[in-house]
Amino acid sequence: MKAWQVTGPGEPTDVLELVELEPPEPGAGQLRVRVAAAGLGLPDVLMCRGSYPLTPPLPFTPGQEVTGVVTAVGEGVDRSVGEKVMGVTAFYLGHGSFAEECLVADATVHPVPAGLSDEQAAGFWIPHLTAWAGLVERGRLREGESLVVLGAAGGSGIAAVQLGTALGARVVAVVSDQAKADFCLGLGAHDAVVTGPEPVAPRLRELLGGGADLVYDPVGGDLAEDVVTALGRNGRFLLIGFASGRWPSIHAHDLVVANTSLVGVIAGGQTAEELEHVHAELSGLIGSGRLRSAVTATFPFAELPRALQTIADRSVIGKLVLTA
């Protein structure tokens, strides 16, 4: 089979090589999937650079998200060859979805929700599972509360904007230019704030009449350190990721005097039953029209390095997907 492998640390266009490999054999609790579409994200770029925590040993095939058809099952897997699924790959073992076939842990596999194409489903699960973990499980977002989403035009941000709106929050998108602001307003955000040389927090406090109830932060860095001061009383700041290149440095004293909370979020560790519940809830929101795909562009398999480089260069609005 054809597969893209990372051969050393660096930028995607420099370190990705197209090779021929034998299809991987699924172990216990795993299945092999013929890839129809694969979601692209910043973690794939970070794995190319060797800076992602779960980067496997070189050489390896990245790609966390997949939609496709089951071609083989391992011991203990109660699924059928030919079944269409979406799931999270065994990228941490080097068998990601940037290949003709990949490995997937059975615990992460779900049916494709009605109303989503293969491409849309491939870019759906991880961003929306992360948004659910942040807004519902960890942030305890309530109807009528205010939600500020940083990096709102990216794949993770789009999911949070849409889910927050669906849950009845007043959503404010924080983005880097007007085109991204217009995009987020079109997704349902109530307001959009474009960053610039001046701090964002004063504008957010004025807009929200005192401060935000919840901040969803996949960006980190200077922006997060600014926006944390825009939390209102009993506000919660969700640490999702560090697209800026570093986690924010936030002083405990500032949280204490404002009566606010810093909350870590990761889309992992749920039981199979919990994941089935999230899948059912998200599928219901798709069916009711309150959630839609975040995919804004697709790339053919041969153009993976260029596609990932657009993410690395931060020239993307929305979620990108690789097609077979």
C-alpha cells in the first residue's frame, strides 16, 4: 500500500515521503480500515516537527482521524469486514490515516452520523469530541452564559463555536482577521473580535458587560494570558491546546482575586459508554441541523505535504481533509 511517512523532524513539505508498505496487521482490540478520508490538524504538523507528546519513533505514518471501510479485525473485535466507520487511528504507534490503510482502536470506532459524507465525518469527531469535553464535561456551560472562543476559525474553534451556540450560549469568536470574523459569524457566533496590537481583554469585558463565563482556548501563549483577565466572577478558562507554540503562563493570584478557575481539557480517557453517549448527542445535533461539518477544503492524497504546510503556515480557515 502507499503511505506517507515522516522521515525526520521538520516542516511537512521537507520531511514527508511517499513509500510502499505492507498493510498493518490489527492486534487485539484493533481493526484495519481502508481509508476513504482523513482529517488534518495541527497535531499532525507538530508530529512532523517532533514536538507532539505522542509522536512515535521514526519513520512513522501520521494522521489521527479517519473514515473508511473495515478490511480486517483483531482478536476481541466485534465488527464486520466491509462495515463503514469513523474513528481515531493508532497514529501513536505509527499507523495513522495518511495511508491507503491504517489501524484503529475498536474503542474509538463509531458509525458515521447520518447527514455527513465520508469527508465531513473524517473531520468531525476529534474537534467535536474535544469541544464536548471542554464545554459540557469540564466547563459545565449553561444556557444563557457567555462563551469566548480563541482561534475560532480553526478546526477546534469552529466546533466550539457551533456547539456553544447549539447549547444556548452567547458566543464571541476571537480571530486574527476580518475574513475569519465573517466566517465565524456565518457559523452562528453572536459577536467576533479581531486581534491587533492592543489587548483583547478590555474589548471583551466591555462587550460582555463585565466578563466572560467561559473561555475556550486552543491557542495559548500571549493571547491566552491577555484573555484570561476577561473572565467574569466564577468564570472558567479551558486549556485546550497551544497552537501559538506554548502554553500560557497564568498566575494563581490572578485567579484567586477574580474568583475564577483554570481547567485542563483533553479528549481522552472516556469509557466506551461515555463515548457512545457523546456520539449519540452529537449525532442528534447534526440531525436537528444545529451542528454542521467544519470541513472547508479537501486535498487529494498526493498533496498531503502541501495541505499540512497550509496548516503550519496558519493560512487556513476551517478544517481540512485528505481524500483517497
